[in-house]
Amino acid sequence: MAANIGGVLNEDLRKCINSCKLLVVGAGGIGCELLKNLVLTGFEDIDLIDLDTIDVSNLNRQFLFRKEHVGKSKAQVAKQSVLQYNPDAKIQAYHDSIMGAKYGVDFFKRFNLVLNALDNRAARNHVNRMCLAADRPLIESGSAGYLGQVTVIKKGLTECYECQPKPPQKTFPGCTIRNTPSEPIHCIVWAKHLFNQLFGEDDPDQDVSPDTEDPELAGKIQLLSALESKSKSDAIGGIERKSTRGWAQETGYDTKKLFCKLFCDDIKYLLSMENLWKKRRPPTPLDWDSLPDTGNNNKRYLIV
């Protein structure tokens, strides 16, 4: 398929595409579409980096991933999937953070072009600065709801990503606020999602819990029996799944069970994915019986 698309390009442009070395940062919603378009156009020398693992909630839009890929590296799976479009492509996948020390200016100088497919501003700022320091063009892209935008950034020719002040971020990726929050605002947004999931309009696609019964991780972790009550409402790999709302209703919104699920069992599950915490501070599960006791009808309150 790549050869057919490349056939509509003139000879000089086709040679330029074939010899161009690209760096793609991010293998999520935009990254999957971007990788597919690149290899079908004829780009064959691509480095891909992404820190995240695949979650069930990714499957409705990140089309390079399937149910059997849940729990695996996005970068590694995206590489294998996109090679089906062009088996001749040479793709190097890194399951790592682009903000790591080893991905400095010298690393960026290896590429003719850098393409961003990120979902957070800190990483975008970092890649922007690296490209300026290495004097490499950057194609910056992003989306919010149904809106998308793309910008070409070239040192000395255009303004950079940070040249214009950005409005406060109003939306956040669900996988970030649910699995790897790094800012106070992430926890606030998660709390709002949690309240709505438990008591507001029911939306199974916005479940606040990690998918604790991913087939890929089944058998790798042994949590409490409460694990059988978590996850989505459909069946994947023969495992019956329930939304947080459905499970909470079945328990009669039992305070202790809710607390143990959200702040202990779910956290233990996330800790089982060791790659998430190589560059991050891991969370600490909370124990219900260790919370301060007010002495008022044995009610306990979490003090932050």
C-alpha cells in the first residue's frame, strides 16, 4: 500500500521521503493515525517513543491496539501493528519517557523531523525546547473533543510552542487522571469524575477505575476478592466486567467497600504495572483500619 501512495509523488520528493529519519513522540489517539499515514506515504525510518501501556478505554479510538494488547507497551504494539501496512519500514520503538536524560539534544539531532502526538503540556514544552536546541523542525499536533490543530515549528522561521501563552488546560486524558496523576488538578478532576460515576449521570465509558481484570495481566497479580467487582460492563476474554456504578449499587454504596476498592485495591493493581513507576513516584495504598477514628459512631474520615 505504501508503494501505491508513493507512486503519485514525483521522484525527488519520493527519494526525500524514503531517506528521511523521523521521531514520533506519542502512540495514542493521534500517534496511531500519524504512524499509519507516515508508513503509507512511504516514510520507512521512524523512531517511536511512548511511556504508557494500553488500557481498555484506549481501544475505541487507538485502532492499532486490540483487546489482547491490553497491559502491553503502546510503542511496541504500535510498531508491530503498523508494520502490517508496510513491512519494509524500519521502526525503532522505545517504551520510555521522552523527558529522560538520555534523550537530550544529541538524540534529537539524529532526526530530520520530529512529530509530536502528546497529551500533556510538560512533555510538549520539553520536546519544543529540544527541537529548538537541536535546530530540528517540529510538527506539533493536539486535539480537544472534536477540535484538532497542527502547527509547524522551525527555529528562526516560526514562533515556538511556548511563544504564545496557553490558556489553562480544561480537559485531561482519562488514563492520566485515573492512573498516573502528577498535578493537584488531576486529582480534583478525578474526584469530580468519581462523584458523577457514583451518583450522577451514568457513563460506563468514563469509568474512574483502572481495568483491574485486563486479560493480559490476569494471573500476574493476586488481589483481594473485591477485584472481581471492578472494570467495565462488557465481557473480554471470558471475564465478566462491571462498571464502578454497577458494583457500588450492588454493595449498597457500602462506605468501607468503596474506600478499599478506590484507595487500596485499585492502587495495588496500578503498582503491579512496574513500567509506570520507573520515572514516577509510586502511589501508596491506604488501609481503612489505619485511618483516624473520630470516635463518632466509628466513622472515619480521610485527612489530606
